[in-house]
Amino acid sequence: INGAGTLQVTGNSKHGILVEGNLTVNSGIIQILDTDSDGIHGSSNLTWNGGTLNIASAGSDGLDFTGTVTISNGDLTINTTAESQRSIKVTNVFSMSGGMLHLNVAGNDCKGIKGNTAINIHGGTLDIQVSGTGSNGISSDTDVTIGGTADITVVSSSQDGKCIKSDSTVHVNGGTIHLTHSGNTSKGISADGDINISNGIIVINANGSTVVTNNEPSYCTAIKGDADINISGGD
């Protein structure tokens, strides 16, 4: 997709855009107003080099790609409101080195960015608003790595939600991270494995309450690691 024009899509029957191969967007404006399923569904890779995307309402996930998702520039806004949706769902690696990404996650058990493998954010501006119960801003089945000039803001009122969640390891070696979570038992940064912080600026405001069930407390925690937490630098 190239040029300065506007593509406006309403997917009354299934996906807004279905791509069996690769999708590359260099410029232009894509407006996906409403879909019965995914906003854009791809069986391979998405490369976003520029242009504007606005997914107003997706019946399922906003972007769903079996391959990789790589964002280097552009301005993308994705709204997800139904239960168990993902604003961006990627089976392979998610990489962001530039551009602006605005994700509004309102449904229960939803994810802003959900990666089955690594999530790497080294540049650009990422703004995620989360309100559904049990929903996460950034969630990976493996590692989450944040560095470079990345500027990440996650504001969550989700009960039992996580701003940044890894089933493996979280690495922060640069960038700026602002996390605000006010839901009960919510977490700012949560990892099943190690959390390694060597550089960058991290600001976390944790305001949620503790919930006691069968005499077992579950806390609202700024940084929670199930293995080691290693801090060697940063602010």
C-alpha cells in the first residue's frame, strides 16, 4: 500500500482486509470502520513503514498475523472493546523501532499486544489504555525486551491486569516506561522468569488494593518477578 489516498473498509461478513502473503504499508490512510472478525488478518508478515491506520471497531482482533509484525514509522490507532480481543496478535516476533501506536483495550481478558514469541520495542511511542478485567497491556509467551529510544505509557484500571507481562524474561536496557495501574491485584511489570534492568527510566504508580481469598492475599505490585530481579543501572 503506497500513495497519499485513503482506503475505507467495512467488513460486514468477516475480516476487513485478508492477506494470504505479506502486507507492506509505506504511506496512505487506512480506515477500518467495523468488521465481523479481524481488522487486518495475515497469514505471513506485516511491515509498517509509514502511513496512518485507524481501526474503529473490530469484531475480533485488530491486527492478527501468523508471521512477524514490524513497525518502523506511521501512526496506528486500534480500538478493541469485545471480550478476549487482542489489539495486535502476532504468532512470530513483534518489533517496533519508530512511529506511534495507540491501543485502547476495553474488553475483559484482552491484550494490547499479544506475542506468542518475543516482543522487542526499541523506538517509537506506544500508548496503551486498558480497562477490562484481567487484561494486559503488553503480553508475551517468551521474552519482552525494551530499549533504545522507546517511549511506553500504559494506563490500566484492569482488575488483576498487568501492564507488561512475560511468561519468560523481561529485559529493560533503555527507553522510558511510564506505568499506572489502579485495579485490584494488578501488576506493573510481571515475569514468570527473570526481570533484568540495566538502563532506561521507569516510573510506576501502583494504586490497586489487595484482595484476600480463603485467607490468601493477592497484592497490587509494581514489579513482580517469579525468579530473579537484577538491577544494574537505569533510573
